[in-house]
Amino acid sequence: MTKTLTFVASVFIISILLVKVSFAQFEFTDIGARPAALNGAFTSVSDNSFAIFYNPSGLGQLKFREVSFFYSPAPFGISELSTTALTYAEPTKIGTFGLGIKSYGFDLYRELTSVVSYGNNYRNKIYYGINLNLYYLNIKNYNSASSFGVDLGAMAQITDFLKWGFFCKNLTGSKIGQSKERIAQVFKTGFMFQARDDIKFILETEKDVKYPFSFKGAFEYSIFIPNAISNLNSRIDLRAGVGSEPTNFSAGVGVFLGLFQVDYAFKKHQDLGFTHQGTITINFGGVEIK
């Protein structure tokens, strides 16, 4: 009886928190400290392995194998919203293949997403990609359920300094569980302006079919430092972003040293305060110095 009451109380509390921050039933949440620092405005960028979650067409930009690990242990101080993700990208002669795994939740409520991705390009101008998703939901002492879904993405290099991106999460409108709860269906599109090699400006809009439009803006400034330490090419990125629905602000920094990259991001939510996130990446081609 005590365990049942504890479970019910925990689910009730978490349900309130999930509604408040709009996280539930595989909602679109920030994965990766770099995209998080840009406030999720990553659809027209997507130039690392986290493109798996933001726009699989971006995988067509990758030239080297890449592995990334993301960990957010207690978003906004709430350990029940813990999120972990692992991504892997493998460029080949016929395009780039990717694998992604995301875990969200805690012992009583857990969402697991497994993704197989493919991205390619046509003459480095038109990019296209697809995700095949396996969703698994487990509620302790109750039922578990699974479902499949498909995501599509596209990008276009319109000019030398302007890129457009589009992403549809859950194009198939997949549902899960006996109640046939629809998995979040989200449409994202935006532009990246890059007149110089060292700075990017990003504008993006997002529409979850259940919620109002949200708008995002971000920038990323890169400081290139060739042969700075032990003859390894290195780079430092400074990032910031803002968003609406809900109003929030984000910022972060990335340090690239040879094969290794470490990213940090923090985000300020209008109701819940601050949260912190981190990513460790190994890129087997290292950092490209302009």
C-alpha cells in the first residue's frame, strides 16, 4: 500500500512538472550542449553527430567519424527529468549513417528512444536525411509500450553565406500505449547566416502540433587558435540564444582540442530558473582550422 501511494504521488508530482516544462510523451527537448547553448536553434546548422536529433540531413556535411555523449543529470534541479544521450556518425562513400540513443526520466517513468539515421548531399548544395525511431515507454509496476516513427530533414545552401534547414519529427504521427497517446509531432525550420568563417547567426521557428509557435535566435562566435597546445589545432566557441513560448535564454562555450571537444551550456527558464548541461565529443578528423 505504501509503495502504491508513493508511486501515485510521484507520478502526480512529475506529471505537473512535465506539463509545466512541456516535456512528456517523447517531447522535443534539447540534446547536446552546443544545440542547447543555441537555444535549440540547430536545424539549419546540424553539422555534428547531434544532427541525428535535430536534422538528419545535416549528417551529409560530416567528413569524419564522430562520437558524442550528452548528460543532463537534473534539468532545473529536477533529477526526475534526467536526460542522457549517445550519438555516433559514420561517413561513407554512399552517405553518412548515424545511431542515437536517448534516455529520459527516472526509475518510475522512463522514455527510451533509439534512432537509426542516414544523411547525404547533392553537390554540397542540397542535403537530405531520414530517421527511423524506436520508442519505448516504461512505467514501473504498470505497462510498458513501444512504437515506431519516421523523421525527415532537409537543408539547402542557398548562397555562400545563407543556409536553410527543415526538420519534421514524427512525420508518421505515431502513437504509443493502450491510450494511443500521440508522440510529439514537431516541425522546425530556419536560416543560418554566415558571412564570415568565425561567426554564425541563426533564426528559427518551431511548431509542436499541441502548442503555439515558438521563435528562436542565436549566434556562435569561433576563435581559431592554430598550433596552440602541443601542435594540436584548437578552437573556442562562444554561444548564446533566446527563445519564446516559453521565454528563455541560453549560453555556453565549446573547447576543441585535436580530436576532443568539450561543450557546456546553461539555460534560464522563465519559471524554473537555471539548468546546466555538458557534452564530450571525439571527432576522428579533429578540428578544421579556417
